[in-house]
Amino acid sequence: MHRFFALALLLAPCALLPAAQPNILLIVADDLGYADVSFNGCKDYETPHLDALAKSGVICTSGYVSHPFCSPTRAGLLTGRHQQRFGHENNPKWDPADTVAGLPLTETTLPQVLKSAGYATGWVGKWHLGAHPQFHPLKRGFDESYGVLGGGHMYLPRSKGGAEYTIPLDRNGAAEEQTKYLTDHFGDEASAFITRHKGKPWFLYLAFNAPHTPLQASDAWLERVKHIPDERRRTLAAMSVAMDDAVGRAMQAARETGAAENTLVFFFSDNGGPIAVAPCDNGPLRDGKGSVFEGGIRVPFVVSWPAKLKAGSRFEHPVTSLDVFATACAVADAKVPEGVKLDGVNVIPHLSGENSAAPHERLYWRTGGGDSFALRQGDWKWVKPRGADKAMLFNLKDDVGEKTDLTAQKPEVAAELEKAVMAWNKELITPLFQSPRPAGKRTQPAQVKSSN
Ligand code: CA
């Protein structure tokens, strides 16, 4: 009996304590095609660390982003809200004097909310949410920052290029020289952040610019994919493998600090592969970056949390990058400020099987203030592409490639979906700023550069 009571006393306090707040690792790739990771069927190179991450959790086969190109997706991601609600519907031009082109200061960000819940918050990678100092990550909720503040960057040190792509790296607001392959820097910094914050809850937004153009890889990464005959595809593969390795090093740091089990990881690309300008592979999906067909908005998408989610699962219902905010707040027990209307949901009960319903009745897209629209409802997809004079209707269950327009056969479904997307459109505002050039529409293919 004595032994029983001793054991009970030992266990009782543990049972009364709330579960420890999980760490949250949000990994975003840039312009990565749906089929450019081996867990989604990449044909010519391997992404072993991303595969391991996928195996440790849930592959979301219908994982979407809220926009078919860079900056608006990131604005939606960090606010948990449709970015068109607050006018962030285009890419900001690189202009440190521009106080408008950036994530509006009226919006509450995920790191701000997590910080108030006791998290250490860090950003590593690409920002692309405004060049003016008022938009800097340290002003938007991050305790620590390291990376490139524009929409992309040269990968090899001392490369020549435009101003935005050659600015020094930014460490906590101070300029720092790039000394190695950019993706390697990001892997180092992600690992260091995780190690530095051992034993307390942290949130790391690890936003790679890879494999966004310019196509540039170091010889070490090219060696890993030397079997690929086409030079441009080989370079893109090397860039993706470098990113995979950086993810592996971040996960290794999580294991070494005892954080791996209780870390919620999201991984996805900010938009689909830009098939018009880069040798990427969106698998069976139609079109690519810039488009509201599936190839522009459906992306490689993984959620892993070993402490709560079953390893090796697949989830077929649509989920979205807008879900990250609501999910993170729920698991961190962080309070969303009053008056903030989130568009995403906590996906954990759905991914765990506790709630068998689909997380969303509908998902919506709009670009350019109304140039194109799309809506997904169940297996139905309604699309009004840019420049088209009429909308189209597809059943993704039978036709994931959006080849057969069913509008004539199902006019009542098309009308219902159009009505829903136009009702949503009424909640949105006119874009606050314009993109410097249309995303994903460059006419010349990106040039390949490589060296040490
Ligand atoms: Ca992008």
C-alpha cells in the first residue's frame, strides 16, 4: 500500500499539469512544384528529409495556399485572414521609402499573438512583406530575424543582380554579408534558433526563397543531382535538395534539444511551380504560379506533430495555409485578439480523426482585385481564369487536371458556386498597391548560373 500511495503522489501532479505548449515550426518553400518533392512523386531526385517529415505526420493531398503567388500568400499566412480583406493582393515593389506596399500595420500577426502567449519568436529566410523599416519582422512580432527582406535573392555570394536581389542579409535589423550558399545560411540559422531556445516554447518561421529563380546552385549541391541531364532541371533539383538538407538540419536540432516529439511542423510551398519560367513539375495539376487553376494554388503540404498526430497518414479534405494561424493559437493556448476575424480553422482535430468532418465547406481565391476567381466546395472547383470571358466547372475527384468543363452539364452547381464566390467577394477591398510586374508571367526563361 505504501508503495501504491508513493506512486500515486508521484504521478498526481503530472496529471494535473496542462500539456506543455508545443514548439511551432512553420517551413515555407518558394515556388516549389506539387511534384517536386519525392513524397509527392518527384521522378528524378530525392528529398529524404522532407520525406521523413511527411512520414512522421500527415500528407495533406489537397493542401492549398490562399494565393497563387508570393507576398499575398505570406500576408494571409501571418494574419490567418484572406489577404484581400486588407488590400494585400499584390507583390510589394522593393522601395524602402514606400509606407503603403507592405503588410498593413493594422493587422495582427501570428508571432505577435504567440509572443503574448510566452513564445520566443524567430524569422529566418525570405520576408517579402514590405521594404519600409516599419514593415521589418522585428516590428511585426518577431524577437529575432535573419534573412532577405525582399522578394528573392541571389544564392551565391557576390553575385551580380538587381538591388532587391543583392541587398545584404539582415540580422536583427543590421546588415550582414552573405558568405555562403544562401540556403545553407538559412539551415544554419534555423538550427541555431532551435538550439538557442532549448527548453522553452518557440515559434520559428523558416521561409526559404528556394527554389525560386534565379536558378543558382553551388557545386556541392549540383554534385548530388549530377545524374539529371538537363542543366536547368539539374540546377532546380540542386536548389531543392539544398533546401531539403536545411530542413533536415533544423529537424536534427529539434531532436538534439529534445523538442522533436512536441513540435508542430507545417511545411508547404507559397504557391505552385512557375512552369512558364522554371523547369518545375506540378504533376497532373493544370497551370502554375499566378493561376487559380490547381497548379497555382495546390502545393506540397505536410503537418507533423508526433505527440498528437499519427505518423504516416494522408488527409484528402482541403486544408489551407490560412489554417496555420488558428491551429497555432489553439495548440499554444494563445488568445486571438478581440475583433480579429480569422478565416482558417484549427485543423488538428480533423487531422487526428477526432473530428471526421471536412475542415472547410468552401475555399476561395481572388487575384488582382478581381482578374480571376476560384472556389472549391467538396469535389467541385469553379474557376474564372484571368482573361477568360466565362467561368468553368470541374469535378476534381475525377478530373484533378481540370480538363473537362462541366458547366453545361451542371449549370445549377456552377450557378451556386458563382453566387458563393461573389458573396465572398463583397467582403473584400480594392488592392492597396500593385505588383511591380505580374507574378509568374515573365516571358524569358530564367538563366542558369552556378559556381562555388
Ligand atoms: Ca513564390
